[in-house]
Amino acid sequence: MSQSQPTDAASQPNSEPSLGPACLVVTILSLAAFSAVCGIGSWFVFSNQPALAVKAIEKQLIPWVEGSQLAPNDKQSIVIQLNDLSERVESGTLDKTQLRRLRNCLQDNPVLLWGGIQSIESQAAASGLTETEVESLLRLNQRLLRLIAERKIGRRDLEFCLQEVSEVRSDRSHLLVRSNLQADQIRSFMRRAESLLSQGNIPNEPYEKTPAEAFEILVKAALDTTVVPSSR
């Protein structure tokens, strides 16, 4: 991209720098951070052999989940579910359509990033948010999880919400929510989440599901070939 001439800069002293390049960098990094999960697709795309799919789940996805920010109970439950999926794939009981839909589900699964949301919640009280704002955050996150369980948003949508409060781990394997978040950073996350919720028409009411339960809902929908895939 060519740089602006000095005369152009002088003629616009109050112009603000474009956020486009910065957002692009963050987006690229966030996608790189999830490469371990995205890599699972290659096993399904280039081969229908169950053994390769099993290897992708056991050698790529399960270690990724174990190293994520998910709460221990959710992490344990999701790993159990993945081990069960691995056994089902290995047994040959899933047809090609189910394998394809399972691949899509595992590649584009926002629940696997939910550890970042849990990190935000754990930091909320100490960040400077008011008690009312903390309660609003918890209600908002319940609605956001429902949005995910109803397959109305994908992984990149949640990455967008987490963009300003996250960083990429040094090995680029994970997108991590930063520690010591300030109130304004969490408010930025909340505004982005509210934007998604307004588009998804999610009612403002409690949603008493855990992330592991939401993950199970998504997997069951993927394997149920009578369910029409979401057209996000």
C-alpha cells in the first residue's frame, strides 16, 4: 500500500489513523490461534478413512481443549464427549454425511472458545465494573451461549467479541483472554456481544446451560441428519 504524501497529511491534521490494518492483524492472529482446531478439517477433507478422523480428534483437538481456558468441569466433560465421538468414528457407525457435518461442527464451534468468556466473568468484579454491570455481563453471557447453542453464530463471531480483550499465545495455538482486564475493556466486549444478540433475536431471559451442555447440543445436531444445518 502506498503511503500518503506529506502534503496530504498536512492538509488533514485532525484525521484519525485507520483501524483497518490493526483489525486485520488481530483477525489473522486469532485465526492462527485456532489453527490446531481448524487443522482437524484436513483429515476429513482429504480422506474418508475413520482412522485419520480419530487421529485428528485424539491428537489435535483433545490436547487443544485440555490446554484451553475452559473451566475444569467443562473441559473434562467436553474431552469425554470427544473421546466418545472418536470411538463412534472408529467403529464406522457414522456415514459420510455425518462425518462431514461433524467436521464442520468441530471446526466452527464457538463453545471451544468459551473459556475466554469464563475468564472475563472471573475478572469482572475486580475490573471496576459496578455490581449492576457485573450482573448484566452474566445475563448477557447466558444469552450469548443460547445464541451459540441455537447455531446462530460461529467461531469467528465469538472471536470478534473477544478481539479487544485477547492475545495469541506465543506458540499461536490458542486465543487467550488477557488477565487484569479493565472495566472499559469488558464493556467493549459487552457492546460487541449485544450487537450479536440483537441480530439473533435472543430473548432477555435466563439460559441455564453449561458450555459442555451447549457443546453436546451442537454435536447432536450435527449427527442428526434430519436437522437442517444453520445457514449462517
